[in-house]
Amino acid sequence: MKILFVTGADLGFFNSLLVFLQSFAERLPGQALVVCDFGFVPAQAAFLSELGVLAPRPAELASRGVFSCKGSLLRYLRNAGQPIEAYDAVVWLDADLTLMQTGIGDFEAVVTAMQSAGAGVALCAEPGGRSLGTFIDTFSEPAKIAPFARMIADAGLPRSLPYFSSGLFFCRAAAVPMLEHWMTLTLAVAEHPLFEQNAFNVSLLSRGGQLVGLDCEEWQAQGPSLDRVRLVDLGNGARPAARIGDKNIKTLHATSPSLGHLLIAHCRVTVRDRELAGPFKLFLPEALRVHQLQLLASFILTHGERLQRLRLCTRAAEPVEGYRFVTL
């Protein structure tokens, strides 16, 4: 089975992207990955190009922000010579995901289910189980979310329909018309809270056809679910697994309506004799954050020479054994 995995980030998200890249390399070794340039500085883009994963930013998106770029996924893939039609499925993974105990078999099983159901898209309903209407009602100032309300009305969609997450989704060739509409709608709509994901929902529900639903907690545990995650030592030096009850969690998603789940700050990580500093978005709960930092340390040990050559990290003034993490 031929699957392409895709993510994207910008300059401010680069350091956290490295955590994702290490988890991907460990959990899905040898799988095809593309990282869309949503606004990297030249050195960051050069680093990813040298790794062979960069999808350059199309010139027509040069003035657009991260979320407009994400909605233009189809354009990135086409420009990079990686059309969806060349694969059994393309899987989008937000760059603030950390892959846990999962493997290619989990993803292939979803694609098989999609093929059996004749579905173009597989994805997770919004973790709170909200509908389009209840999502809108969470905003105390209706004017802020009014563009989404207009999109729903223009598409003739009932507000009782479920609201979906665009943090992780599978798409097959049958989803191309929906992705085309998503791109057009995202680039045209006035920016508002979660406008890219809102446009995704309108395109999905009006043009997505048959869908395969995934358990959001299992596939991208986030928000309140993070309070219930426990890490399980698998022994033999393996990375830990994540569990909620008896459920194996495939990825942890560093997103939440509560800032109590996230550490968003300028930080410095020292790994032996190299330092990486700048903005980070990590988990606030210590066990989850330590796991991310261990992944980051492994990435720097593997790629530190290239990172330093491109001046993305520096020689540490005070080398350490292992790693050290501080907020600045």
C-alpha cells in the first residue's frame, strides 16, 4: 500500500516540528513524508530540503499565513510532484502531534476501511462531540465567528451536523473536489477563529461524500483527554506508550482550549555540546513534556552537525551530560 504523510509549519514552529520529525522517524521508519513550507526562514527550509522532505511554498502563497497555507494542501502536493492520485491515501498530520505506539499497519487498516466503504476521507469528530451550531455557540461574541455562520448558511448545512477536527485526516483521490473547495473557501473567507478548520468542515460536509470516522482520543488525544493520559514503560529501552484506560493512544496532540495543557514560550534546549533556542509549543504536564524533550534530544544528536552548519543551533557555552531544558 502506498501512503504519503504530510505536515507543515512555519519559522516559529520549527523547533517543535523537530519533535514530530523524531517521533515520525521512530514510529513510521521509511515512510514517505512531506513537510510543507508555511513560512520558514531560508536556513530552516534548507535543512528540510537536505533531509529530502521539503515541499516549497508556492509563490502565490508568499503573503499568506499558516492557516491559509494549510488549506492549500492540494496546491503544495501538486507543486511538489506528489499528487494525491499517485497514492492509495495521503495522511495529514499536524506538526504539533507526537506519534506514540503506532505503526504503518494502523494507517493501512484505515485506508482499507476507506476503500471498503468507498470513502474519500477518514477523520475524527471534534473531541467534545460538538455540532456546527454548538461550536458557534461557544463564542461569547457572535461577530467573531460570523464568517463561519455565513459559510454554513451559504452551503445550506444544518447546524446539527457534527464538527470535525482537521488535525489528522486521511484522504483518497475521491476527496480531490472537496480539497479544491477547501482551498478556494479558505483563501476567500475573512480570517476568524479557526477559519481554516471551519472552511474544512464546510467543504467536507457539503462535498466530502462518504466518510470513515476515527476515535479522536485514540488517534489524537488532546485537550481534556491529556489529563487522563498515562505513559507506560514498555521496557527494553523502548519509548513509552500512551494509554487512556485500556485504549492505546496513537498520537498526542499539543492543542487544547485550556492553556493549562500547553507550554508556549521561548526556551533553550542544550544537548551535550549543542544548544537550540527559540519559540516552543510543548506539553505542560511534566511526563509528556519530558517525553517530547527526549525525542528532541535524539533528533539533535542525529542531526546536530547539519543544524549547526546552517546556524539553526549553536555550540553550547556550558555542555551538559544528556540534555537540559530551560524557559527564557
